[in-house]
Amino acid sequence: MSDDIIRLAENLIGPADHRRLESYGAHVIQHGWATRYAWSEEDGDPRFDIFRGGPVEERAVRVGRHRVQDAFFAEDAAGQQIVAGPLDHVMAELDVYLEQRSGHTPHGA
């Protein structure tokens, strides 16, 4: 047996949260707030990108996880933070954010 200790990066997006984010991506596409999602990496950390548009596609939001704060976050296309906190909270706030920017009528209106 090896004496080497394998240290995994702190606060990575684990498999369960990975599946939840992909399910969320399908949810926003189904609502027409986005056209696709994809995984990327920034400084070695996984990022979940949600895109909108057709021929001239743009990234609508990026979701990641802060290593130090141990919280998920979402940023707009310019890299400005929209929300941070537990993943459920981030996804709920993104629903409002993406719906408002889609031009669709808000829920209950």
C-alpha cells in the first residue's frame, strides 16, 4: 500500500450536484429561458454555463462553487455575481433572473 495521500480539491461540484445542475439546465431550456448548457473549467474549477440565443449565442449565466466560502454562486455574462449560497437558493434566484431576461411573463402575472 502506498504512503501517498491523495488530496482532492476542496469544494468541487460533486456528482450529485453535477446531476442537479444538468437537470436545472434542462429545466431552463424547457421554459425557453436558455438554448443549451455546457460544462467548462476556470482556474481548474468546474463551471456550469447556460447559454441563450441562436446564431449569435451568448452565455447567460455561469454557476460555480467558491472554494473558501463553501457556497455556490452564479455570475452574469460580464462576470458580475448574481447570487451566492446553497445550490437550491442559487437555482431559485436564477429562475427569476433568467425569466425576467427572457421576455416571458413572470409567474402568476
